[in-house]
Amino acid sequence: MQEILVVGGAGYIGSHMVKMLLAAGYAVVTLDNLCGGYRDAVLGGEFVQADLADRAALEMLFQQHDFAGVMHFASFIQVGESVSHPGKYYQNNLANTLNLLDVMLAHEVKSFIFSSTAAIFGEPQYVPVDEKHPKQAINPYGLSKWMVEQVLADYEKAYQLKSICLRYFNAAGADPDGELGERHVPETHLIPLVLQAASGRRSHINVYGNDYDTPDGTCIRDYIHVTDLCQAHLLALQQLLSGQPGGAYNLGNGSGFSVQEVIDAARIVTGNNIPVVIEQRRSGDPARLVANAKASQQRFGWNPQYHQLETMLTHAWQWEQSFFAE
């Protein structure tokens, strides 16, 4: 049984990944400092509470285990905060990742899956966005992720550390079994915010601009179910472990949904009214941001199972109702 280390495995995507790895027969060790994750979200395997900045803790962990590969979900992800506190993002997302990579090399662990982001592309020059799109991140969050991607390319050339970077757009939904879901503090993602308004935990949902050059005037984004994301990560890991080359790939459904479409679909799924307040546009919000994921589909044989918006909303609503019920 191969051992896999999942850093950030107590968070939203990481916890779903741990569950999937366990179901696929891997021995899983989760490392998380719990600054944004939850211990009860780790549904099995071994759990270690530690920080990637703690070199001694990492050394001890790698001495105790024979990891076949490492999966990284431990980045900070709030764009606005990255602009206000860039040092926090460069320290955690870049410097701490370097710490992890160096310990991996010291222990001859050379398969690495990195959770990257569409934010590395910046303002889209065309859509759908493919892997060749210029990398022009416009905030420290996106820049920190792009820096790690460049580090990984250099580490492969110099040290033969193989990696696959998976760039995705908007993770959405929840575990179809209802065991896991999204609970960021603060919450910044559209679908959970909309469902909080549907459940009454939030008085309304803010829509930032309804005069974009889109069919209904609201921004269009590419939403991908968290289970589909994890399936792509699992396929990528299996390819690395079988000796296949690394690379960087976009993940998405290839079609987008507007903010208004999300709200309308959520009203149908929940059966509840969702009050809306129209606000001014936010700077840096492109009208459309949609992935071209053909390369990942061809490379991994990956095709999203839960690509319907209603399915993502149904699973997320199931979680909202069960976990946050009074």
C-alpha cells in the first residue's frame, strides 16, 4: 500500500482528496496546521498537526514514513487579502512550499501534485483559457502560485523531482455522500454565499455588476465539482507514480455559468427566495473566465462527472442543510 502525504488535507478540497485516496486504497497521512481546515474533516488515515514552516516537524514526518508522493493543498487563497498582506502569501504559498520540496528531496520523494489556480493567467486575453495563455497574474495570490510552478519546473530539471500542476477555476459543490463540504471563514465563494442566503444564514447575496458584456449582464465563471477536481488529482498522481512525465494542466468544465444563472438555479434547487443586492463592479473582475481543459482530458482520460450546475448546487445545499442546521 503506497503512502501519500496530503498537506492541507483538512481544508475544503484537501479533505475530499483524502477521502478519495483512502477509497482508492492508498495509505494517507494528512498534515495541516488547522488555520483554515478542520480536524473533523479528515475522515481517515493518520493526521499530523504541523506547519510547513516547521522544518524539524517535516524532517521527523519524512523519517517516519516512506512516502510515494506528496499532494499540496495548503495555500492561502483569498485574493483581496493577498493584496493587503502580500508577505503572508509569499511566506506560506512560496517559502513554505520550498521548505517542503527541499525535505522531499532530502528523503528521495520525487512525485508532487500541486494545486494551482487560474489566477496565474490574470486578465484573460481570450476564452476559453488554455495552457498557452500568457501568465500575467495581477495579485500576490496568483503570483505566488505561478512562482511555485516555475520553481517546480526548475526542480525537475535540476533534481528530477516530477510534478503535475493543476490549474482550476472555481471549485464548487460538496461530497455527494454528504460527509464533507465547504466551510471557509470568511466565505468568499459564490455558491456557498448564495446558499447561505437561501438558508437564512445571510440576509442577501451581493452581485457585483450586472452590466457586463454577457447575455444577462453578470460575470460568467467556470465551476467544477470538488469531486471531479479530486478525480483529476488522483489520475495525475497515478501517472506520476507510474513513471509518466510531469506538466501543468487546466481543469474546468469548458463552459461557464453566470452569477445570475447560479442564483436562478439555486432558487430552483432550494425552493427558497434569494434576495439580491446589486453592487458596483469590482476592479479586476473579467466578464468571462472559462477553462479550456482539453489537454487534461487527453492526458489523464479525465471527464467531469458532475458538470451540471444543478448537481453542484444540490450537493452543496445538502451540506448546507445538514452541517449548518440549527
